[in-house]
Amino acid sequence: MNKYAISVINVSKKYNHTCALDNVSFNLAKGSCLGLVGPNGAGKTTLVDSITGIINIDSGGIFVLEEEMNLHSISIKNRMGILPQELSLLDYLKCNEYLSFVAQLYKVDKQQIDNRINSLLRVFGLYQKKDKLLCEFSVGMRKKVAFIATILHLPEIVILDEPFESVDPLSVVIMRKIIIRLLQKNTSILITSHNLDMIEKLCNEVAIIKDGKIIYNSDTKDIHSKIKNELTKETYNSLEEIFIDMTKQEQDGDVIPSWL
């Protein structure tokens, strides 16, 4: 039996003449949480869109739950929960109507739908607003609704693209607890985030992408054993240190202008 929930093999993708992904390869083990981090424009969202079958790749292969992923892989997509960076909610539905619609799409047992929706709305402090239209919700509230919609059907794979962005600190803590609970149920999770501290604490694997290439990939526990200075044998103290070192631009991007 294949031990990988997701296998990305030599994947490349171009938009016009711009290379968004360049021969990318990595695996997500079943029941693991992988954090994908990188600078803005590094290729994270393109990679997520490729893995979830939103866009076609130019070359290489992507296998999800041992089946090759493409635009028409409906049976695989039904076993996934996906939180995109750009939310596409049905704004003129009420919150509970939208979540009920999503649950029915994924064929959640009708007797469980209300309980699942209401319990998660309560946890995120949204129960009193369940009859409000989604277009009346703030950005952070919409992100929380989208997160709930992602996990309602207890998918085998969860993919979260910037899940913590615009979300209040208490709800971030709740998200983290839910992610840990899903991992305990052997759910496989891929997270992209600029919150490097959260990635280091939550994920047992990490990959850094820059200019469409994976430039670092390891178990999170190995971060502190990576050599920073060959002469002194000094090691890195955090994922943030590795990230900054490996994604530095050629210009002095960290030097504050003298006029400030």
C-alpha cells in the first residue's frame, strides 16, 4: 500500500513565458501535516491549485490517494477538503444555508448535518450569526466559515492555503486544535502560511519553495540540526532563520532606508 497521500513528481507549469513551477517534487505521507512556505509569488498557490485539480500542469505527475489528479478527478476531490486563499462563498446565502449546502454536496449524513454545523459555529463564535447573509460577514468571519466548510465532511486530505490570514488570535488557536484532532484521525494535511512559527509547531514536515522550486524539504524535527555555519558547526534555531537565509534576494532587502 502506498504510504503517501500526495505525491508530486517533477511538476512544471508556465503561464505564457513565466515559469510558475519548475520540476517540483515532494511527498505528503498519510496522516502527516506538511507546511509549504515561501515568499510572495514563489509558486505556493499555483502548486496548491495543481494538487487540487483546479489547473492543469504542463509536465510531471500528481497522485492523490494513489490516483492521478487532473481537472476531472471528481471522485478524488470528494475525498478532499480545500480552503483556497481566494474565498468563493455564495454571498447571498445565509451562513447556515451555505454550510448545509456544502455538507449535502459531500453527502454528509442528513441526521448529522445540523449538529456538525452548529457545534463548529459555536466553537468559532458564529452561532448567533448563522442566519445572516455571508455578504454581511467580515473577512475574518468569512475565513472561519470557509474553514468550517472545508472540514464538515471529515475529508481524508485537507489542504489549507493561508488559513490563518485575517483570523483573530483565539480562532487561530481553535483552528490549530482542530487540525491536531484531524491528524489524530489520520487525516493528511497540507498548509501554506507565512506564519512560520505556527508551521514549525503544527507541521511534522516542511518545504520551502522559491521561484517555483523546492529549495528545502525535511522533517520539522530536523530543523534545529541543520548546520548554519560549517566552521563553527552552529545550527539554526528556527524555521524562520532557515527561511530568511534560503530566500534572501540579491539586493539588500533587509536594510532599512536611511531616511526612515
